[in-house]
Amino acid sequence: MIYKVILAYDGSNYAGWQKQENALGIQEVIEKALTTIHKKETFITASGRTDAKVHALGQVFHFEADKKIGPDRYKMALNALLPEDIRILKVSMEADDFHARFSAKSKRYDYICTYEKENPFVYKYKEILNHTLNIEAMRKASEYLVGTHDFTSFSSSKIDPRKPRIKTITRIDIFEENQDIRFIYEGTGFLRYQVRMMTETLIMVGSNKIDIEEVKRILDKKDKSACRYNASPNGLYLVHVNY
Amino acid sequence: MIYKVILAYDGSNYAGWQKQENALGIQEVIEKALTTIHKKETFITASGRTDAKVHALGQVFHFEADKKIGPDRYKMALNALLPEDIRILKVSMEADDFHARFSAKSKRYDYICTYEKENPFVYKYKEILNHTLNIEAMRKASEYLVGTHDFTSFSSSKIDPRKPRIKTITRIDIFEENQDIRFIYEGTGFLRYQVRMMTETLIMVGSNKIDIEEVKRILDKKDKSACRYNASPNGLYLVHVNY
């Protein structure tokens, strides 16, 4: 049986989805819980990794299991075994060819910034802004990023150079929400650090530190060293994976 | 000069207001920052202590200083030196007889419970409920607690036995707020653990585990061992101190 699992997590206390040296990864915490349930080593495959401190509202992974345990029983058992900052939202049985990464059609990431400088509860969950951002300028700049492009300029040097850098972004929305600014990104896939680098570049535009066309110039360079901007992981959420 | 400071903090990472053995207290973090600003050891006095993991939206402390630094400069300097989970909201200069504890007329504490079991972001900030609470029953039971009473039954054994146990509660409100239940307590003062013990007792009523009159029976015993219930610190907020 192939099981698909949708989960949410507070990434603050983790080294990211994948285990790092001397630091706990979310994947290993879940594999340990499933291994306990199955009394047999179990591995999981996610839709993609999230970096250290990045949060998820709708990450997806799959695993294979011999015994047929009902999806609701998996959900209950996992939530009982997992720490409170990792919560299983839904478990379902899928066709044998379901694969959390390869079957994914698109993803949504949100990035949240806030003007709430005096709120001690937000710093792990939102990027704190020191000055007002120009939303209209950021929206105009974001239009250069929507569509199918080679996003090499907005990627990490850690990316495998053989992997394709051409991705399609179908939507970027930027709007104010009370004292926050929310950036919504939807696309077929994202390179490592791409959302954070695009966001920080847009924030530079919104801060009048670079002009709107600079976004296009950076994109056109198709060069890993073209963009020096990278927003903190705290404000980033993997919201949804679409299959 | 006497300075009054209003501050908010996320208590999750602290042993409480006061330092514990091998654990960081909020007070010492602030005293260290003021000592850096003054280049001279500085001590502060709070309206009262908060326990480990308890949060504050409006805690108050005072300190004395020789040099006349403007309140806004204190606020900026402290927020620059303090960690992001402690934020200074307001600094003001007060008359020489102002005392954060002795001048306090009343306090407000809120306690927040939630039905959001599948939200990985709330567990440090709200008590997670496993079943529906009967709000009307809790409201009726809370009426026994409003007024001037000897609250020995709702107090910690750690309390100095010479201290008065008679306190006046002027308001208890209990209401639903989206998926949360908020308890509001206002009174002239509260004993150690009093709010958490009253809250857990009311939750027992709301869960149909004890009857409404049991609250009066516990109160009337005036005995430290009369109440076995104590809500977790995570849901508790010192909201406001009134002078």
C-alpha cells in the first residue's frame, strides 16, 4: 500500500526536512514514529525539502507499508507519537504509482513580513520589517518573475548543476493583511532558496534600494552570483502541494 | 529618577520572571541590558513574578537611574539589546514614590484554551482541549470566585504562609473566540498559581468531571490541598497592570 500524508509543522526547532549533522530533521522524527508503529524500519519521501526554520501548513510525504492500517488510525497513532510542533492533518491510501515528489503538479509558498516590531511572539514566524514597503512597486517587479524562466539567478550555489533551472511561476500575489505583508507564490516547482531570494529582492524594490527593472536584469543574468539577497527562513511557509 | 517600563514577552524559553537554578529568568536578561546601558549594576522590580512558560502582554517593572535618559531612548536601547522574545512597549518617568508592585491597583490575566488540535504553532501559547467545554456551566461556577475571598484553596504550597490569602476578583469572563476559549480574570492581586488552578477547576466543570458547586466547596475549605487542578502555564498571559 502507498499512503499519502499531509502535515503541518513549526520549523523553528528543526534543521529542516532533512537531517543535518548534529541537528534534528523533521523527516527522521517522522520515520522514527512510523518505524515504532510498524516495528520495522520505514522511510518516507516528501514533495521536497524545506530548509531549517521554514514552516509548513501542507507538506506532503508518502510511504509504503505491507499491512493495511486504516488512514485514520495512522493519523491518530502518528499524532500521538510525534512532538506537538509536527501535526498530521490527513492520511489517505493512493494508487501504486503515487509519488509525493514526482506526482506533484504545483506548489504554493507564502512568505510573511510584518510591521509588528513590538510583538515578542512573531519573530520565528514572520520577517520583521523596519520600514514601510511600497506594495505597488513590488507588484510591478514581481511581473518579471511570473511565467517560465531560467531561475539560475535566484538559486543556491548548493544546487546540483545538472538539475534543470527552468521553472514556471503561475502566480505571485503581494498584499497587506492587517500589519503584515503576504507574498503568495504558486508554480510548478521551485529551486532551493528561490522563494526566499525572490522575496528579498522584491523587498529591496519595495524599500527603494533597487529599481523595478533590476529584478529583470538579475533574472536575465542566469548567474548564481547575480542575486545577493536572501530573506530569512522564519517567514516562509510551504502552504500546499497540488497533485 | 524612577522609570516605569511596560513590556511583553514570550515566556516559552524562560524559567519565569525570576532566575531559577541553571535556567534563565526574564528579570536577569533585562537587568543585564540595563547594566550595559548604565555601565553600572542596575536592578529592576516587577509588578509581580510570572512562572516558567507564562507569557506577558503588559508586565510592568520599575528601576532607578541617576542620569536622565529620555524614555524613548531607553526603549530603543533596550529593544536593541534584548532578545526578540522580550519587547519593551513603553518607558515613562514617574514620581519618586512609584513602585511597580506596591502601587499596582489591579491586574488582568487571560487564559487561552483551544480546540485547534492540528495546529503545530499553538501549543506553547494555548492549552489544547480534547473535548468540548460547557461554557454556561463554567460561567455559573466562576460566579463563586468573583468577590473578596480567602483563596488559600487555589494557591501554591510554595506561598509564604505569613502572606495574606484574601484577594478580590472583580471580573471573570469566559467566552469563545473562533476555535479558542478565553478566560479573563481581573482582580486586586492573585496568589501564586491561583489563575491556573481556578482555570483548571473551571475546565473540570466545563468537562462535566465535577459539578458547579464543587468550586464553592473547594473555595470554602481554605486549604492548600483542597484543589488538585492546575492548568499548564502555556495558556497564561499577564495582560495588564493597572496603577
